[in-house]
Amino acid sequence: MFDLLRGPAAGVATTGARWRGLLVCAVDGTLVAVPDSPANRAEFVRHRCNNGGAGYPSLRLLVLVSCGTRTVLDAVFGPTTNGETFYAPSLVRSLREGMIVLLDRNFAVQALVEAIIEKSAHVLVRVKEHRRLPVLKRLPDGSYLSGLGAVAVRVIDCEITVSTSQGRRTGACRLVTTLTDPHAHPAAELIRLYHERWEVETSYLEIKSTLLGGRVLRARTPPAFPRKSSHCWSPTRSCDWPWRMPPVHVRPPTPTGPASPSP
């Protein structure tokens, strides 16, 4: 069911799905509660919180989301004893040319970026401000060329202001991208584009609150999860679907009496 339904669900004219011809995607992880059965507790652990342990064991879910439609392109999940960077390489299989992937700081791993590049996709990832990246060439828009291992990248330093009910706070932000041409892909536009990464959080909200309705998954044994949880990964937003179901060929019934007019 998941393989049938997954996809960007975006037509050529779908607003916000693409930026300068690139399909905008994001990868991030979350935790999903599973039934508190002996079999599940043997594989999935409860997490500690401020008021003690959580009520249910949890699995770690990572998805590749189309930001413009908040639909799931691919998903991988397993025990929370493995971190997000352990599962992320499995999502590279669904990348292709014409995509740009937005990533948070946890995913600024050289091996992961190289794997994405091998799929001919592009990367826009935040890195820690103190991470040292050599300045190879200054560019007119204030960014500069650098290297992430063997990958040629462009570094964009900027300031982000967050406004909440508690006031305003400004902090430094460093972005790294494989789009190295400042004229074709201006730094200011890339900074604004990075805000689209939060659409993956909205997608998780739709999965947990709308589809699951705050309930835990049904399977009480770990081997059943690939079967029982697949309904959660279907698209969560109604959009123009670019594909059609293949025609179903049905053998006509053998006549047994006088023909009657069809309705």
C-alpha cells in the first residue's frame, strides 16, 4: 500500500513544490508510540521524561517529505537505540536528479552528503557555527566556496531572528549547499528556502494527530510493524495525483440467457 501511494503528489503547476526547477524535500525524524506488550518492550524502549518514564515504548521514524505538499516519499523506522543518522542513508534510495534535500545539523555528515550527491540530488544543510570550513573563494552575495570532504560546497552565514510571546531572539546560522553558483541560486533565496524544512514537522503532526488521532500503533509484536504501520505513511494532503492506476482486465461473464440492456 505504501509503495502504491507514496510520491510527491505534485503536478508541474503545483505552487510551492519546486524552487527554481528543483523538487524541495526534507528529511527528519520523530518518535512514535507502540503498544506496551512484552514483545515490543523487548525491542523498543521507553524514554525517560521529566516526570519519569514514558507510558509506551517508542520506535524511531525517519521520513523523506515533499515540502510543498507534505507528502511522504519514503520512510524507514526501527528501534530508538539507533540514532537518526543511522537510518538516514536508507532514504537516499528515493533521491534522484532534480531534487534538493533540506537537512538539520544532525545530518551534516560527510558520508551522507556524498551519498546524496551520487544520486545527482542537491543538499541544503545547516551545520554548527563553530565547524571549520576553509574559505576557498569569496562570492559576490557574501557566501564563499569551501569543501566538505571531497564535495565542493558553498557556505552561507546568516542571522535568524525568532519572535515568540517571550520576545525576539537573534542567532547565527550557517548553511552549506552543493549549489555553488551565486547567480543561479542566490544566497538570500536559499536562506528563505531553508525555512521550508519545517514542513516535515507539519507532516508528522498530520500523521500523529490526524491519521492516528493520538493513538498508538496497533501491532503488539515487532515483526508486524512493517505491515500494520504502513497506513500511516500514505499522503496526508489532497493534491493532484500525477499517476493513474493501471487498467484492470476482467473477463466478461459467460452468457446464460437473453441479453438485457446495460444500465
